[in-house]
Amino acid sequence: MERVEVDHGSMPDWQSVRVFLTLHRCGSFRSAAASLGLSINSIRRRVSDLEARIGAPLITRHIDGVRLTAEGRAILEAASRMEAAAFGLMLAGDAAPFAETGEVRIAVTEGLGAFWLAPRLVEFQRANPRLTVDLRCAMESADVLRLEADVSIQLTRPTSPDLRMVKLGRMHVMPYAARSYEQIYGLPEKPADLARHRIVVQAASQTIRLEDYAKGLEGFPAEIPVTLKINVSSAYYWAIAKGAGIGLLPTYATAIGAQVVPVDNLGRTSLDIWLTYHPDAERIGRVRRVIDWLRGSFDGSRYPWFRDEFIHPRDLPSRIRGETLPDLFAGFTGMSE
């Protein structure tokens, strides 16, 4: 085993500990470097410095990545506590009275972020002009415990007992197609007809797999002609709207002016919408304001498409108690025909 010279002169610094934790979680120097935005050599220097201060090798290098030594496993537990304390210190500072201004990071799935929350942010910012919102739209869930975001909106139920979670509502999903597609190919009248149609799927985290959707649908053909796979919601919507094929969209798409029509007799499904945040986040004024706004933005009593019960798109209102819903696709009407 490699001998490590002990440096008793100072305590390990937080940045070296952070690099060590990231290296363990990523499993390799290359992945850790990409995650932290550092060079591989910088990662190696940080780990070597930490080993020198601890007085023992913490990792061993293997062809498939890195593994912790016995000393590394012992240090991992202490490093995790140090990380939690560092985050607690940051939150304590944020909870001070001067924190009524500043930035709040919202992590949200790409479709809900682009099509529902982003247009509504104007109203929130007018009421809170001193706050900056960092809206991060991605299909991967953010790690709120490690402060990758202040609040997260996701379509998979959180599993960590250390997080606060709130069910915001339910997103109902059903097949849609463009008018141009209907004019060329017609629309299926029953699941078996899908074998003669063109299907577009969204292949990403927190989305519904076609095979899972088909499980509860009697008569669904064994083989479906998938003609296009797309990973992000915005491109997925436009592919359907331009007539590329039939795809699954949330029913609120109808309420905000999507240039597509629902396809009946092919079943439907739903996904719960979850809000998660760090337990201490509500003590921070600016984060609490965002949490309250987010809960209102998915209020089923005001926005019926987020209720637990399914409402067919043709029965959804275009106005909500004097509020005109934004027609996000008004400028693109001709593009989808």
C-alpha cells in the first residue's frame, strides 16, 4: 500500500472534502471532473492533499473507476456530516432578515417549466421585483438535499425521508395528433388500429414509457410503429403538432392553445406532480414566497386540469375567473396545419 506522509499542520479544507465526496459519488476522476467543472489533475491534487492531511490513502484506482479504502469509508461518513453542516450554515445565512432579496432556484421538468411555469413567472416577478428566479428545466430530478436547487417540481415521488414533499396536483395524459396528421392518415378508432399509424414517443426520465401505457389498454398491438423518439418536451410537442405522428400530451396543453386534437378511445393515464424542498427552506423568506406561488400555480380548484379527477380537454375552460390563459402557440398556428 502506498505510504502517505501525514500533515498535522492544518485541518482538511471543505473544497478537498467536497471533491472527495463527488469522486466517490461519480465513481471516476473523469466523471467527477465533469461534475465539478475542474480538470482531472485538479481532482487528483485535491484528493492527494486530503490524503496527506488525513495520513492514509482514501481511494484505490481500478480499471472500472475508484473504490474507497477502509480509511476512505470511515472518512466518508465524517465528510457527509461536514457536507450537511456546510449546507446548514448556508441555509442559516439565507434565513437572516436581509435575505428577502436574492435568487431562488427552481428545478422542474422541461414541459411544465417551458409551457406552464415560465409564462406565469411574469406575474410573480411583478409582485416580487427584488427576487431573481433561476428556472432550471430538465428531465432529471435535482438533488435538493445537496442544494442543487431550492425547490424541485418532479413527476416521480421523492423517496428521501429528509425532504419535505407536497403533492401539487395531477397531470392527466392522453394521445394527441395534429389536424394535418388526421387529414393524411385519419385517426385510430381503437387501440388495434395503432398498428397502421405513426407513433412519436418521448424517451427521457420522468416520462411514461409506451409499454407501460399499453399495459392497461386492451387490444393494444404487440408491435407499434414508432417513427420518432425525442428526449425533450418542447421538441416532442412540435413534432406532434407538425404531424409527425400520434403522441401522449398532458390535457392542459389544450387549455394553453396547443395546435393538436385529443384522440379518444386510446386510453389515458396520469402522473402526480410533487414539490420537494429542504426542511429548512420554508424559513427563508424568498423561498417561502416561491413555494406559495408554486402551490397556487397548480391549485386544482382554480386550474381544473390539475385536479385528481380526469376532465376531457373539450370540457376545459379557456378562462379562469377573469384570468385569460396565455395562448402559447398563437404565433405558430400556421406552422402546425
